[in-house]
Amino acid sequence: MYELFFEKLAEKIALTPGQQDIIKRYLIPKKIRKNQYLLQEGDVARHAAFVEKGALRAYSVDEKGAEHIIQFAFEGWTISDMYSFMTGNPATYNIDALEDSELVLISTNAQEEILKQIPEYEAYIRLQVTGAYMAMQKRITSMLSLSLEERYINLIKLYPNLIQRVPQRMIASYMGLTPETLSRVRRKIKNK
Amino acid sequence: MYELFFEKLAEKIALTPGQQDIIKRYLIPKKIRKNQYLLQEGDVARHAAFVEKGALRAYSVDEKGAEHIIQFAFEGWTISDMYSFMTGNPATYNIDALEDSELVLISTNAQEEILKQIPEYEAYIRLQVTGAYMAMQKRITSMLSLSLEERYINLIKLYPNLIQRVPQRMIASYMGLTPETLSRVRRKIKNK
DNA sequence: ACTGCAGCTTGACAATTGTCAATGCATTTT
DNA sequence: AAAATGCATTGACAATTGTCAAGCTGCAGT
């Protein structure tokens, strides 16, 4: 259990089996069915969720009811409403499952406890967040400087399995487009 | 010297005067004139820069020569090409000064040394990066779900001094717009 | 003070993207 | 097997945004 979690952890920091056991005690396994919510806007995010298996998305809903996907999370990724998780304020994003999924939950308290007992864990979180930050920076740069076709091609190159696992309209939402526009972008690319 | 740097540091972690002295030894003060480069695309970012005074921007340049601003940095902010800084790969962004500025540089080596000697510093960086991550997430959410007018109004509300210190065309660039479009957005807002 | 330049604004027009409606296809439900 | 549902595609048209050209303003440098 928690195989992938500790595998990813080991990529960033070295821990003894004893330290791993301490961490294990604070982890909560959770299975979640497709379409179920992990977090709803307005609730407080009391956990960060590491994805052992499956796929989730975080998204906001605007006044018109349109959904805007801020993040996907597949195996090996962590997802939460970071702002809510860090501050205890109500979440501004919804998170739900795109597939039946297996998660590892870490509560705010658990994270504090782990940090107290295993200071190395701090570096793990730092590197984790840094990676997420850099990915997000690339995403903004792509939005600012590339054509839709280039953006789509790059996205698929970066996450080749995205197409297989996520409906087009959600990729459109992630890119800030309507499904119709994404469909036309794909046609243009195909006809080249 | 380094007043603001240590003030910001103290907001996140508690350090003894002795620890502060250790950090001080690794910091490099640098003054930079308006329009001067701090970093050019292709070079390796060997430092992160904390802004004691002044203003800088990080931006990429596309094939057509258009600039796209990924980040502004004013007093109390840190700026670098994080990817290059972390990996040692060539930078993909340019960084230059919008005003005569006073910076505190921290080299990659300095950061490593500080982390070795003062483990509390790790938490500082983590919180720093987490803040940057959350800000960037808000920026993407704003790009995905708001109208141009709302985005502009929110931006000005968030950074009220931006208008005073940064030319409109750079705000347009930051928002992913042409200067003409931003000018029209501003006119619409004014006529309400 | 004068000149020149850079930045903001405006207008006319082009290109891109969104909206709405219809269709087709595949999957699920009955 | 038939019906219903959800998703992708397409077309026609509307709205938004970009492009190009021109003019205005204020500041910088002489």
C-alpha cells in the first residue's frame, strides 16, 4: 500500500524504513468513484490528495455555470485546493474524480506532525510545490505566446495520455476554449 | 542593509541574530539600472533576486519578436527563472529592470549552503514558492473564467500601484492582450 | 524652448473565437 | 432491438480581439 506515494517520495528525499513507517501512520487511504466529489467549493480543504491510481480534476464554476479546469491529476500527482489547505479558508475550487480512483490523503494536521518528526519532509514538499509552480508558469507562457494549434500540440506532447483519459470538452475547458473551437483546432491540425 | 529581506524572512520563520549573520554572509547586494538585464534567455540563472527597491519583469520573446510578461517583481518579491535556477539549464525568460533597483542575490550554491546550515530556511522557501504558486493559480483562473474588464479591474485591485509604475502596454502584455485592446477595455470601464 | 520619440488612443477593417442549432455517432438504458 | 443520452463535429452568424495606420500628448534630450 502507498507504493507509488513512497516511490515518488524516494525520488526527492532519502528516508529510512523507520521514517517511512512514521509517515505511514498519518496517511489515510481513500477510494473514490468516478464523478464523486473529493472537495466542493465552499468547504474547507482539510487534505491534500496523492493519486495512487485514477484521475481527478480541480475546477471552478462561473456565474453562468461554466466549468473551468485549473488542474488535472493522474497517478503520482497531488491535488488539493492549496489556498484552502494552507489557510483554512473555504475552497474556491471543486475537485472530483474522472475515473474510479485510489487516493492517499494527508490532512493539515498530519502534514504538520510529519514535518515536526521528519524535517526532511519539508524539502519534499518544497520540491513538489516548485515543480507545480514551474508547470503552471509554462502553462501561462503557452497561453500568452502560442497559437491555439501550438498550445494543443504541446499539451498533447506533454501529456500524451490526456486524450485517452479525458473528454475533449474538458481539455477545451483546461485551455480556456469552447469545445467547438477545440474541435476546429484539431481539424486544422489533422489537415496538415 | 538587507532590511526588507530579513523583514520578509521574519514573517515566515523565526531566526536568531546569529543565524541571520550566517545568511548575510551568502547574500550579494546588487544595484541595477533601469532597462538593464539581470538575466537573458539562454544564460543560466545562477541567482534568485530579492527586490529591496525598484521593479523588474520576467518575460519571453516569441518568433515575431513580441514580448510576453510572465511576472512583475516589486519590493519584497523574489524573481528568477526558477526552472533554470533549479536545473542549471539555459533560461527561457529574460529579466530586466523597469526602474533603477536594489537587489539581494542568492546564488544556487549560497542557497544550498544556507539550507545545510539553517534547516529552517527550507520552510521559508517552501512558503515563498507556495505563495507564488497560489498567485499563479489565481491568475490562470482569472484568465479562464473572467471577462477582460473583470480581469483588469481585479488586477488593479490586487496591485493598485501597478498602474503608476508600469506602462500600459506591459500590463497588456501581462494579460495576454495587445495595447489597443487594453486601451479599449479601459475606456469601457471608464464609461460606466 | 524646441525637437523628437515613445506611449496611449482611436478608427476601419480583418481574423479569430464564441454562440446557437443541427447532425451523427457511440454508449447506456429500457 | 429501440430509445435515450452524452459527446464530438459542423455550419451560419455574432461578438470579440488583433492588425494597421494615423493622430495626440507628454516627457526627454538637446
